[in-house]
Amino acid sequence: MRDTLSTLWNRIVGERAKTPGYRTVAFTIAVTTLAAKMAKADGVALPVEERAFARVFNIPPEERANFGRLFDLAAQDIAGYDIYAGKIARLLADEPDMLRALLECLFHVAAADGVLHPDEDTFLSLVAEKFGLTRGEFHSIRAGFVKDPCSPYTILGVDGRISDAELKLRHRALVREHHPDRLAAHGVPPELRCAANRRLAAINAAYDTILSERGLRPQRDERP
């Protein structure tokens, strides 16, 4: 199976000089493969996860048969997932917004069946490392899909000793950085912005939790 996927990848990438849209095609193949292997991480790739992926990435009707074959082929096992995560990281090396948005979409697919399995959680953590994302970025994205005792300071990527003024500045910076409008301005396609509001909600919830713990109250103008 891996040989077949590798052959397909190499054929597409080998056509990059002839095909202006090679990047989109190569990206779609790598992401489809990675998503399918993630769906298999808990032992069984469910149809609901495949459908969730197809909705997020808006697979054209004429390509759904090819997409289904690739997804089913990749979902036979998780072997080689790190290779495809690495390919994506290199493809988007200069576009960290895209990598963060893609991880959000993978969380969206993983949670499509209503449960984020621990093995899927571990899988996504390893993918985040391959993408070069920090633990704080991973937990911030994860918090949009999983409610657990994760420290709000971890979600915001700050130390618990941070001052109130610095915390306010950090919150504002994170809201600006992860706002859907900013992602759109930086060329992140709509399908990869599907979970941006979840991330913002997690960031705001973490900030509000810290303010509550400190006996403070957020001001309206703190939410750009």
C-alpha cells in the first residue's frame, strides 16, 4: 500500500513543472492520506469521518470516486503517516497559518463521530510536532474540541506568573493572530478556516478563566 501511495505522490509532484496547480493537487493527496490514517488510529476508520473530511475539503462530485479510493487505501493502517505529515510541513513551510488551520480540520474529522479517541489524540499530537507547532499551539487548537482540565495558561502559552497587563497583551495578540479575517487575508482557504471560531472560543475561555481566578473582569474592548 505504501508503495502505491508513494508512487502516486511522486507522479503528481513530478508534474509540478507542467501543471500550475500541482501544489493544490499534491497538498490534497497528502492531506487525504494523513486524514485517513488518523481516522484509522483508533482501530477503525468510520464512514462518518470520511464524510466529514469530504465536507471540509469540498471534494468536487467528479473527484469523489478517486478521493474515496485514496482514502480507503490510506486508511488500511497508519504506517507512514509521519512521512505524509513531513511532506505537508515542507510544502507549507512558509505558511504556519495553513499548518495550524489544517490541524484544526484534522481535529474536526477526528471528532466527527462524537468522540476523540486517546489514540487519535496522540496521533494528532505527533502530527503537530511534525508541523513544527508548539505545545501551546497544539493545546489551544485541541481545547476547541476537547473539554478537559488543561491549564488555561497552557492554552494561552504563558507562564502562570505573567502580569495582568502582559496577559491582556497576550490575549489581544492571540485573538488577532487567530481571527478568521486575518487567516482570509493571509490566503488560508475557506475550507481550512472551518474551525477558526472554535480556536478563538478556546482562547477567550482560557483568558476569562484566568481573569476569574484573579478576581478581574474582561472589558468589551478587549475582544477585537
